[in-house]
Amino acid sequence: MKDIRKLSMRFPVSAVDDRIDEFHVWICGPSDSPYEGGVFQIHVTLPPNYPYKSPSVGFVTRIMHPNVDTGSGSVCLDVLNARWTPLYGLAHVFETFIPHLLRYPNPHDPLNSDAARMLIGNEEQYKVQVRRFTSVHASPENAHLPKDIPSPFKQLLLQQSHKEEVGAGIGALVSPTMSTRSELVGEVSDEEFSFSDPV
């Protein structure tokens, strides 16, 4: 599927049981947000009528966010439900929609009421707690990244490692000898494209 191939040129992607309709995607916490420095694993399921119906998206990595259910990882985001159109694709979800949600949480439509109350009551304290939660649960060393990481994602990891103390293991994750998804994609057709297994 072209949508998945395009996504895998920017983000690590790994199939669940070799399926093309169920897979994991890893994202870096957006810069200038309390999630910066974290790496988040997200579970994606494509419905049979995708792209006419939105993908199902949920965080595997634990995250403190008003619009993410703490237990299930489910995401409350209008654009993934009522406002979805076939003009959108997976790239929109991970390059725009999820980063926007992490930068601009909506405490008035919460799935995590504790996080929502904290954000409304004391935004600075909320950010401190989110940074602390992210450093514990979303460190790059514990992200279970696939073996092959696309170059743009490597660059993000390196940038974050220079900006924040995210741990000594970061160098091993982005070593120059590691093959990149973008290199692999150029060598295979859409039909031949396969996912890498997580480490």
C-alpha cells in the first residue's frame, strides 16, 4: 500500500503478525512541547474501507495527556472520527494531527480527567509532570524500535539527544552503520514491501 510505504520513509513502521492493515508506528515527541525527548509507539488498524473511513489509532507507550485514555491508549481527536475525509492519509495523521494534539491538548473533551484538571488548574505544573512522565515511560532506549530506522527519524533522535539528556543509549539507536528505511524502499516495489520486526 502506497500510504504505508510513504509513511515508512519518515517513521519506523512494523507490521503486527505480517498484516498490512495492522501495524505500529513510532514518533518523536514534538519539539517545544513537554513530550520532546520522548519516543512513542502507536498502534494503527486500518478498516476495510480505508481511506474512506479513518484508521484506528492508539498509544502503546504510556503517555500523560488529557485526550489519551491512560489504560487503552485510545485517542480523542475529531479528525480521526467525524471530520475524517479520504483526502487525508497516514502521513497526515503522524506528521500533522498527532503532533498537533500533543502540542495543543484539549482539556474540555478529556479521556484522562486527571490530566485535564491539572492542565486547567496549573499549566506549568502540568508540563512538569508530563516531562517527568515522558522521561520515565517514553525514553528512546526503551522504545523497542525496529531494526531499520528511516533517515529523517534518525535526525530527529539526534537533534533531541543534543537538546535534552535522554540517555546514553541514544547513540546505539542511530548508529551510522544501521540501514535506513528510505534506502530499502528504493529497492522494492509496493507489492514486495515488507515491514521489519521490532528489536
